[in-house]
Amino acid sequence: MSAVLPPFSGFNKDIFAFLEELEKNNNTKWFAKNRERYQENVVLPAKSFVSSIGQFFTQLNPAIRTEPKFNKTIMRINKDMRFSKDTPYKNYFLIHFGRFKMDSEFYLYFDKQGADFGIFLNGEKGDELFFSQNLERYPGEIAKVFDQYKLNNRFDFHEFKKIPQLIQKKFNADKHFDLIRKNKYILLEREIPQTSKLLYKADILTELVKNYASLYPLYCFAISHQPQKLLDKFEETMGVPV
């Protein structure tokens, strides 16, 4: 594979067929035969996508990782062989943008059925994890973000587990805010069916940038003990929706 990434022109339709076939043939022999296909049709478009959208995330927050590399923005498809000898590969593919592993982050997820994108909010307590304490300090401000940035009724609410569980379709903070308090690991996401032509065009970049930008104010409450300061900076740079 060339070290110079081509301009992003959309994802390859083969990503869904590849993941479906991998699920049925989850072994090293099959993967070895399809490794070049994986690199060309799955990994290369993903790296081009990360390279293309990286400037946007850097503008939002320079701490967000944007290198088009495994274990940075692209999750390796192989599992830890110490625990997964029978099924050595994941049957999904994940592109994600955060500051470190298990940070709250933006993501684009593929499985054999289609793609999903959104934000993961980590409610654990930690030195660089602030969402749970900000939820206690600023519940009104967080609810206001959903209204001001037109997030209500746009994203489905999932509890993040080994298999994510749908809790509420078309989450609306005015009606369902208690769900945020009750769940430690949260996914707010939207689906892009594999039949959508948008996935296979460069225009998907514009659509995702628009949605990630609208979710960034929530991210401010996940990464700082001074979320309003980050939010003010974002609004000075990007403006407030009308």
C-alpha cells in the first residue's frame, strides 16, 4: 500500500460483503487469502477518510487524535489471541476520534448491515473523564445543548455494552434526560443503511462534519472541568445555530 493516501472519495461497498463473509469464515486461513482485499477495500478508504476529516477535528480540539493509524483512530480487526483463538477477528470495523483509549469520542462504525455514527460518552470517574461530575454540576446546561444544537429527536440512545442495547429511539433530553443519569456508558447514534449512496461518495464527509460539530458541545462536558469555557470557544469559532 502506498504511503501517500489518495483523496477520500467515499467508502468501498465491499466493506459490508467483507464483514459478512468474515463472520462466516472467522479464521486465519480465510483472512490470509483476503488480506489484500481488506487492506484495499476497507483500510485504505478508512485512512483516507481519517486524513480528510482530521483538520476539522484539530480545529475543534487539538487534543483529539487524528493520525490515520491503527490504535489511534482505527481499531485493529484482530482480537487478542490469548482470549479469542476460536474467532480471531472482530466482525465489525471502527473509526474513532478521541484523546485516548476509552475516552469519550466520536465514531463511525461498520458491520455487515450498515454504518452508524455518533458520540460515545464515558460516565466513569477519572483524571481526564469529566462527564459524570459535569452532569451533576450542569444538568440544565447539558439539556440546553440538546435544544440549542438541535440534537433532540435526531439520535438514538444506546447503553454501551459488549453488545450495545437500544434504550430510546429519537432521544429527546426534554423527555428522557433521566436516561443520561441512569447509564454510565452512552452512545448517541444515527444509522446510515448500506443502501445509502451517500456512503460511497466524498459527500459523506460534509454530512459527518455537520453532525459531529453539533455533538461537540456535549463532548465539551466530557473532557473538561470547565466545559463552558470550551463551549464559548467553540461558539466563537463555529457560531451558534439559529
